[in-house]
Amino acid sequence: MKRRIKHWGWGYEDEQASPEELRASARFLREHLGFGSEELETPVPLESIELPEPRLEAPRRLAAICSHETYERARHAYGRSYRDVIRAFRGRFENPPDLVACARDESDVEAVLEWAAGAGAAVIPFGGGTSVAGGVEADVPDGYNGVITLDLGRLDRVLEIDPVSQAARIQGGALGPQLEAQLGEQGLTLRHFPQSFEFSTLGGWIATRSGGHFATLYTHIDDLVESVRALTPGGLWESRRLPGSGAGVSPDRLLIGSEGILGVITEAWMRVRPRPRQRASAAVRFPDFLTGAAAVRALAQSGLHPSNCRLIDPLEARITGAGDGSGALLVLGFEAADLDVEPLLSLALRCCGELGGAAERRGGDAVGSWRESFLRAPYLRDTFVAMGVFSETFETAITWERFERFHAAVLDATSAAVRAVSGDGTVTCRFTHVYPDGPAPYYTILAPARRGEELDQWAEIKRAASDAVLAAGGTITHHHAIGRDHRPWYDRQRPEPFAQALRAAKAELDPAAVLNPGVLIDPKRSDPAAAARKRGNA
């Protein structure tokens, strides 16, 4: 029997902690954080959830791939942000999809898009459902006759491998573990490991410009894409497979980060590499976060290109068990298939030492503690919800010369909002990715939740943090995409002529505005009949 993902939180249903395990975890976390309730809530069970009646009925030719079962609709109603988890935990599903269509191949994708356009329905492409920005929520503007969530999970194969050019053709619905297992049979890897790796898909990574394993150099999925194939309501979109091209605006780049508004990504040729066999790592302690940041800047500009270069502030080091809170921690690592990386690590440690760092070769317990905390974080959030702890993150990017002022402004504004809303709590920071011209700071908020008012609490803190990020010159997101949650700030960040151009592209490819309406832009819709005539004349 196929394992089912929880309809409300992170992971599989059979991974749910027992009541005894949950109480033990909550007791430990409360002692560690200093807040959180001893009275644990439980999620509203699936059988108690009442969803609105579906407004759509699948046509006979699509009935075999469509479902309006409660589990499928609830599972596909949200992503996995704190806001999403809270609503699903409490059984609040005001806008579930009317139907979930699980495409078996491209012809199913094409048929669903055609049906939706004629029926006046919206279609939300769905990979693993791990969006933390409202990217897959079935909350669309007024005027649609229903919402269909198009699940790509059955398109999960590595179709072809080119060992000469080191590339692979992979279907868009392949989950991280699936594609890595298939590539691993040939001794290869994509080497893209976002925190959501276990439950997110290649198509989702491309659509959201995912940030992955490498902290330097190959940081975004952009760097690994060779060509993309997508189905749009206006026809097939497939770029030529090339190592690089100067032929006008890149068709791949227009799809990367498009969040499902232009087309449904069904497959892509991706750059792969031999699996690493050589690794070297260390933990480096700094007296404070800014001293560590200066060392990280030197490393980012050195040309050494460490695969792991994550700087953790003292408070986060203490909370995660990687340190005692007396200093910042740099998790530093190198890897390669055959190259001896020990000399690279030695050079990096020498650089850190000259800038105030004290190294622990091989990383010791500090790196292991932080890595375990990183991997368990999505699971822990479910426990936080049960014990009344507000848990949310946001990330951004800024150039080095502005970082110190930026960090102070964002930390002050967010901390003030947390104190005003919750009375207590912590805001911590780490670097997830670093570039020669700047870092990508990632902030984590933990605070007492006001039970029953978590959404208002989230909105107030989210607004303060996002306003501060934009006011200080940062980006509203470095790798979590825009979705619906970041739209107010994205609208302020992007150039308006670009927004107009994106709307024009959307109108040409998707005249009925079928695909993921409300994300990135507010599209203009033509009537279904006109859209059908346009498809027929194409």
C-alpha cells in the first residue's frame, strides 16, 4: 500500500509521533526555549473535516485520473508554511480544490488544460506541495467556476541519461529521493538538496527557482538546467538542449521561477555529475556573527567555492545544540568526485583563522548537531503547532557593503514585532548561500503563539519583517518563491514595465488565465470561447 502524506503537516501519516513521544518532545523544547504550553492540541482528524461541495464534475475522458475525495482535496489545498499548517491543523479548508487530477502523461496534462479553459476553471500545478509562500493554495480570484489541482507526481522517471555530456532528461514530477536513486544507479547525482528534498519535485524546483545543496557557485536550480519542456494552454514550449546560448531572451529563464503561471513543466534536461567521493569538513567558531560574516565574505571572494559555507549566529547555534551561544558557528565543507579536497579546506581554514576564527577539524559534534536540527526542522514545526509555539522563517539576499546595516534593521524590526505580538520569543539568522557580492541571510522566528489568533500573529510579524527587508534594499525572497504570501512586496520590488511584459506573455500563452491565477501577477482573462478559437487557430 502506498504511504500517504499527512493532510495537515510534514511527512507521512505513519511517521506521526505517538502521544507519549509528542509530550516528551514538547517537554524538551519547552525547557530549551523557555516558552510553549504543556497542554498539547491535536489536529482535527480527516474524518471530521467538512469541505465545500465540489463545483466541478470531471468529463468522462478524465474521470479515471480525477478525484474529489476528502483526503485528496485536503492534501492539495495548501502548501506547508506555518500559515498553511495552522489552518489544516485546525481543520480550516475554506478553499480546497474542487477536483484533483493526477496526470499519467503529457496527454493528460493537455486534456486537463483544455477542459479547464472551456469550463472557466483554474488549474494549479502541484508537485510535492511543499510551498511555504502560498504557491499551491487553491485560493483564486473571483470569476472562476472551480479549481482543479493538477498533480504531476506520476511523471516521476529519469527518462534518459547522456553520460558523455553529463546530463539527464527527468520528468517534472520526480521527487528528490526518486530522481537521486535513479541517477545513482549510474553513479551520478543532480546534487540539488533543498530542505524540502524528500517531498519536493524537479518541476517544483524549476518553477520556484529553488536553492539547493551548494552554498556557493551552483546555488540555484537555474545553474543545473540545460533545457525545459512545458505544456501551456497555447501549445508546447520546449527549448533547444544546449550548454549555453546567446540567442535572445532565454526561454528557459522565462519558465524558471514562473511558478506555474505560464505552463506546466513536464520534463527537463538537467546537468548531472559523478557522485562525490571526497569530502572534508570543519566547524569554525567566531566571537560574533559580524566577525564570521567578514570571514565568509573572504571565502566567497577567494575562488575556493566551498560546497557548504553556512554561518549560524550565536543564538541559533545554542537553540540547535551546535553551540553554547557564546559565539557564531561556520559550517564549512568541500566535496568532489575525485579531487583531493583537503588542501582546499586547509586554505579555507587558514583564511578563517586570519580573520578571527577557531577551527574544529572534521566539525565534531557541532556540525552533526546543526545538520540533524536542519533536517528535522520541518517535522519539529508540527510539534511547535501542537504546543502553541509560533514558528516561521523568511530569507533574503543583500550585497556585502550593505549587509551590516541591513541585518541590524531587519533584526530590530522583526524582534520588535515579535515582542509586541508575543511578549517573548527569538529571532535568529544564518547564511544559507553566499556569493562574491553578498550573502543570503535566513531568519527564524520562534515565539509563544496566541492560540486561535495565530493567523493574525503571523500577518503582523510577516508584514513587519517584509517591510523591513524591502526598505533596507533586500529581496523579498532568495529561494522560497513568491506564491500568494509574498505578492504585496513582490509588486513593490519588480519594475512595472517588467510586470506589464509578464502579463502580456501570460495573455498570449494562457488567454483564459487558467494557470495558477493570483501568483506573480493579476492576469487579464479572455472569455473561454475566445480562448478556444485562439487555440484552434494556432
